[in-house]
Amino acid sequence: MLQTNGSNMTLEAGMTDGDERTDRVGEDFQQLTKYDRETVRSHSPVWEEQKPAYKRYPEAEVLELPRPDTEGGRPLWETVNKRRTFRDFNGQTIDIKALGQLLWACQGITGRVYDFELRSAPSAGALYPIETYAVLNHVTGVESCLCHYRVQEHALEVLRRGDLREALTQAGMMQPVLHDAAVGIIWTAIIGRSRWKYHQRAWRYVYMDAGHIAQNLALAAEGLGLGCCLVGAFFDNEVNSLAGVDGVDESVVYM
């Protein structure tokens, strides 16, 4: 079984490390992250472990994005009704305004309450552990590159230039959508942003947060008349390497 100790998870009888995996990891995760009336009382925040709310690459070139539209557009119920997974991408381009609108829908700042900046998608405790990276393949006027979405400034930080379609496709288990789409999105989680408050329960919230963000993207794409395909099958370490994250403190959760 699995046993938790603070923020660490240790292996015990019935489970091995290395390349071997049991078929009960999912069940163990579900059981070990449950709340009950007794254990929840001991889940006090560890304030000294609180992480910064924003990630930045100070040395990166910054691409400004157009201000997002916050009014008008396709009616909500029509958009929900029309939303479908789309896989028939053909290398067509999108413009920088559409890209900015999509990224803002994912995680853009939509309001402020006291010192808190609120975003377009909900997050447990308003801790926002998810980071957004974009592989730009066919964006009008922009060379192919890997970028990080700088939430506060609604801008992109260029981390790596060049055509990354093949690398992303390989990391995504050879799914053609990753090669042919105008933009590939990688969502990672900085688990420490949530763990200081929610301990092992934080992992549940991280995946919920990623789901909220992904649905916003899917609806925003539909609202703009664009296709969107959400991807959960990928080689984690390869995607982490592509995004330049360590896979421990920050790791891919969705694409």
C-alpha cells in the first residue's frame, strides 16, 4: 500500500519502484486523498512553504498579445451545444488575436478582490497551480516557437525557437493532431502552490483545475469557430523535457 508522510509518498508492501507498477495506484490515490471529519482537522496550512503565484522567465523575449474581447461573441448556450472534439487539422494558420483570446479564456485575469487576482477558470483556494505553455506552429506573423503564457501581463515569453511539431507529436504518442494543429498547448502543475494548503489532497485539486481550464479552451475555440482536441495520452517525461520543467516540482498534466 501507499503511505503518506507530510508532503511525501512512500512505497510499502505490495508495491515496487523502478519500472514496475501495480494495478492499484489509482485506487490507492483515491483512498489516501479522501477527507473525513477526523483527519481533515490536522490539515493546517504550512505557510512557510507557500509558493509565488506567478512564474516568469525574466530573460525571455516577450510577445505582446492583443487585448481580449470580453463582450459579445457567440451566445453561450449555442456554443455549449455546438462544442465537439475536432481532429481533422490541416495546417491552417490562426492569427495572434485569436491565440490571445484562447489563452485569456484559459487563465486570463478577469477581476480583483482585495489583493487577489481572479482568473477566467476557477481554482481551489484561488491558488492557480497550472501553468500554460504554447507550441506555436502556424500563427500569422510569428515564427514557430515554444512560449510560456505570462498571465499578469497577458503576453507570451519565447523560450525556444524552431519547429517543434515532431518532438511534440513523438511525446504525444504519435497523435496527428499535435503535428497538424496551429497551436499545441501544454498545461503543467506547480504542485507546491497547492500542497502547502491542501497537502496530499492538492493533487486532486490540480487535476480539477486543469479540467476547468481545458473546458474554457474548448468553449473559446468553438466560440471563435476553431477546432480543439484535448489530449490526455502522452509520455510525461518527454513532454516535461520539451517544456523545460523538471517533472517533480512542475509536471505536465494535460495537453
